[in-house]
Amino acid sequence: MEIVRWGILLALVLPVPFFLGLIPVMHMNRLQKTPAMTYVCGWFVSFFLFELTAVPFILLEQSFTVLVIVYTGIVAVVMVFSLWKGHRLWKVYFEQIRQIREMPKYVKLGWIVFFLIVLFQIGYAVLYEYYDGDDAYYIATAVLTDAFDTMYLRDTYTGYIYPLDTRHAFSPTPIYQAWLSRLSGIAPAAVAHSVLAPVWLVFLYCIYGQIGSRLLWNKKNYKPLFMILLAVWFLYGNISLYTTETFAMTRTWQGKGLMAGMVIPALFLCLLYLAQETTSQGMWMFFICVCVSGVFATSTSFMIVPTITGLAAVLIGIRKKCFKFAVELFLCCAPCLLLAVCYFIIK
């Protein structure tokens, strides 16, 4: 039975996000149609769907079980639709896998070195787990959600009934982890520390890998070197408790870690592609999911995401000499702004 539980959990964090990512990727250009990009898009699609589904249930003080049923049904429908519409992508992926044989030996060696560094980081993150003060909130919230079937209605530190925690109600990262726990039967602490810690570290490197593909699109053989330097940088970035590197290695499963490690780099990735002469429809879809995922991670995104998007809209609009494009770009964070308005009304 234990093997079945772990199998369900691994399925929820590995193939399910990949299948969800087929929807935006099938509308992207060929450079973006990669397995890594698909996996990245799938996670942000799942965060996007969970944010828009969970927040109304949380504000209406509905039971967690109802949310689990509704969100699981939504994910199942979207995944089936994604597999149906994105079946043509498999041919592209298999072609990319076959091209690995044609890589020069020094490029293959570079990728082997990079993967060994990442495996070392994964092992270190799991076996030498670091527990910080915020775990008393994030993990406890997930445990209370699953145990008492309520969402943000009990005090995290005592378990007593408490008025709705409006400060965190719009950022349901712990509730998402409770959803993983409820479906798999694995304790929330194990979900976060033993599964999401390594899986989201791979998720993080997939994002940076796509950034490398864009920056080095005409010098692909340099990409392994780029990734090795990045991985080494993360190894020795623990110069403070608040660096991106520290968050990635010690608290990836927390909302702050998710924001610093994945959402902000993904915003940068989207803006790199949106600044091009032509922009694919899939990249617009991906960008909207990333903007909403920022709120899913932390309520500070109410300010961070619109600010970054607004500045980028001005700069890209000037570069393209198109005011309409700048407006369209800024409107992508409209859901984020609407959630912010709701937050200030309720608070």
C-alpha cells in the first residue's frame, strides 16, 4: 500500500504537470517545443488552475474536501484535453532525443557533469534537510487543512478555530501541498521535504535551461557550460538566509522559495520571448499563467508582478514602437490586479 501511495504522489508531480504543459507548448515555436519547456509550462498551468479554483472556496469558507473534488476533476479534464490536442508534440520530442547522439563528445560530457551536480544537490537537499522557522507555518497549515478539512480557519500554531486568515488566503501554496497529500495519502511534511524539494529543484533548472536556450540559441554547444556555471553558483550561494540560492536549496516548497526560485526567472523567460519581433500564442498563455502563479506563491506578488510587467511593457513597447503591444502585455497581469483588489476589499 505504501508503494501505491508514493506512486500516486510521484505521478502527480512528474507526468501530470508534463501532460498539462502540452496545451501552451503546442502553440509555441519550435525552439520552445522541448520536454523541459513542457514540464515548466505544466507546473505553471497547475498553479494557475489551483489559484483560480481555490481562492473562491477559501473565501467562502468551504470545506477542503469539496475543493479537492472540484480541482481534481478540473485537472483530469484539462489533462485529457491536453493529451488529445498535443499528440503531435511527441514526434518532435522523440526527434530531439534522437539528436542527442549527434552531439559532440565534449557537449555530452558537459551535460553529464551538470546532471551529476544536480543529483548531488538533490541528495544533499533531501538527506541533509534544513528546517527553518517558516516550516512552522507552511507545513502546519497543510497538516491542519488535511486533518480538519478547513482552509485558513484554524490558528497554525495551536489548531484552535480562528477567523479567516485573509493575509494568506490568496496564496494557497500550503493548500496545494495538502491536495497532494490528500490524493496520495503521504503526510504533508514528507510531500514537501522529500518530494517537492528535489522535484521543484529540477523544475527550477528546467526554467534556467530554457533561459539558456534563448540566450544561446545560436551557440547551443555552450549551453552545458552555462548550466554548469549556474549549478556551481547555486552550490555556493548560501551567503545569507535570504538569497535565491538559499531558498532553492533549503525551502523550495515554501511560497517565498517558489517565488524567488521559479516565478521570477519564469517572468524573465517570458519577457525575453515577448520582446522578440513575433510572439507565439502559447507564450502569451504561459505568461498569464506565470503572472497568476506569482499570487499563488505569495501575496507580495500583488506589487512585484505588476511592477515588473509594467516596466517591461514600457521598454518593450518603446523597442517595438507599438503602444498597443505594451497595453496588451500589461493586461496579462490583470487577473493579478483583480485578486489584489479583492484582497484589499476583504482585508
